[in-house]
Amino acid sequence: MALRRFADNPILTPKDVPPSRDDYEVIGVFNAGAARVGDEIILLLRVAERPLQLDPQRVRVPYLDTSVRPARFGELSWDRSDPEADFSDPRGVLYRGRHYLTSVSHLRVARSRDGYHFTVDPQPAMFPEEIYEAYGIEDPRITPMGDEYWITYVAVSSWGVATAVARTKDFVHFERRGIIFPPENKNVVLFPGPINGRYYALHRPGEIAFGNKVIWSASSPDGLAWGNHTVALELRPGQWDSIRLGAGAVPFRTDKGWLEIYHGVDDAGRYHLGLALFDLDDPQRLIGRSAGPILSPDAPYEAKGFFSGVVFSCGAVVEDDGLVRLYYGCADDSMAVADTTVDELLAMVEPVAAPAR
Ligand code: MAN
């Protein structure tokens, strides 16, 4: 295995994060974006909260009233025995044909000097406030762009699951620039750039009538208006990435190409991480892929949790000496880190033909 899990994983769990209000509880801290900012490593955590579940017979789920500023929490609740409510997926409730999430997520900064021990800010960094964010903001990815950091994040509402972008210089002030990929689209990562004058992204459309959930790529003159969409990475039936794919960490530059750590879901519904390599000058062209996964949900904190059998990365930090710290969410519960090097990762990549386009 090219990846070494930190011995004291998980590095952050819900009890390390204070809720945004007293009558709420944090049920997950996971899927964090990561970046080196000066002499600190910053994680932008996805923090999932819900109302305290005081009555075991009732399910209480949060939503936000985004017609007021600041947005105000509202709540829905059902009796557990309600025949019209489907509670089979712990992440959501399906009621009379409508989907609700069982938690609302916001983004929170955590800081570290050594990359393993993090201090979590007491307050949210970005809180849902737009109408397209009423069910929460999730799974941030941090891309360095010149002297700024661009954050892509999933904006969830009754309109569906979209991806928005915000910019920051200091992780204190965030400037929202709106939805860049409308529903359903998540797992959007921007390449650090621009590259030869253009911006590039990987993205993952979903809930299509037929066809598969695979990784697409796109380019843009300004990072906001996207076009030139092509399929970047396809499923491999019978393998670890057979059912569904999504870009994970923000791609980083190596001598051999842009290296992307993506997630693949297998026939049993387990989430693994693996590698895709894209051409340095044409980041929409796939040139390599790892045969096997680089990480599978085998550790106890990955195998069992709120949503079991998941390792899910939104960010890695690559140091000048080639050390790679891969941050990843475990079972929609907690955050972990594993170390490797750029050379070890590249050694796992095999040349492949790009999908036709
Ligand atoms: C899926 C999961 C959840 C997430 C929703 C909306 O159900 O990834 O964690 O909250 O999608 O994005």
C-alpha cells in the first residue's frame, strides 16, 4: 500500500466541533478541503448538524429559511412509524415524493502547524445563506488561483444538488460567485490555474435518465462560465470503480501530468480512492490511471459509521519535497489523514487511452 494512515486517526470527530447553536448537535465532520496557507495547513471542514433528537419516536430534520438574513433554521419532524416517510437512507428522508436531508452542513476552518493536530474555529467560516443553499453547503475543494483561493462547494436545496464557487484570500472573508454547475452536479474540482490562459474543471453530472455517473471535464475563459464539456474518466465494470465516479482532491501538477485522486464506488456500494493522470498542456486528456485503489474503507473508522464503507477525499497537501498528505472523510463521520509521496503515487499510474471525444 502506497498510503500510510496516521496512527492516531481519525484526526477530527464530531465531538471536536462545537455546534453553531445550543439546541443542535454535530453529527459529522468530514469531506474537508485542504490547502497550505503560509506556515499552516488549513482544512475547510464540512460540519453536519441537526436538531437534538430528544424524542426517540420522532425524527427531526433541519432546513434553512433563506428568505431572511441571516438565514434562520426551521425544522420538520415525523413519527418514526409514519408509513408515508422513508427513513431507509440515514442521509435523507423521502416524504410524499420530496427529499429532505437529515442534517444541514456548513463549512468550518481548522488549522494546524504539523498537518496532524488541528484546532477548529469556534464559529462557521461559511454558513448556508443563498436560496440554493437551504439544505446546506457541502464537500468544499480549495484551489490556489494566483493570490486567491477558489472554493467549489455543493449547494443543496429543494431545487437539487448544484455546485457553487466562492473566493477568499484569508479564509475569513468569502466572496460568493454563484452556481457554476446547476443540478445535479457535484464533485467539482478546479485545476490550479489558469493553464495556458484557460481554466479547467472536473465535474460529475448526476441523476440522468440513462447513462452513467462518470467524471466530465470542462474549460472556461474566466473560471465562471464553463463549456467544452467532454467525458474525462469512465467506469470499469467489475472493478473497484464500477458503479459511480467523482473527482476528489484538487488535481496537482507533477512532472508526468496533473494527478487527480478520485473516488470510485464498487458493486457493493463501497467508496475507494484511486488515481487519474491528465496531460499537462491539455488537462482534459486522460493519460494514466491506477489499476487498483490507493485506499479502501478497511480501517474500523472507515468501514463503520454514519454511512459505512466510505473514504472520500476533497483535498491533499503536496509539500516541496514531494510529501503528500491526503485528507479524507471516513464514513460521513470523521476526518483522517494518510501520507504518501508524489513518486509513490506516480508509480501506481499506468498509461491508458483517453475516452473518445
Ligand atoms: C448524498 C450524500 C449526502 C449529501 C447529499 C446531498 O445523499 O452525499 O451526504 O448530503 O447527497 O449532496
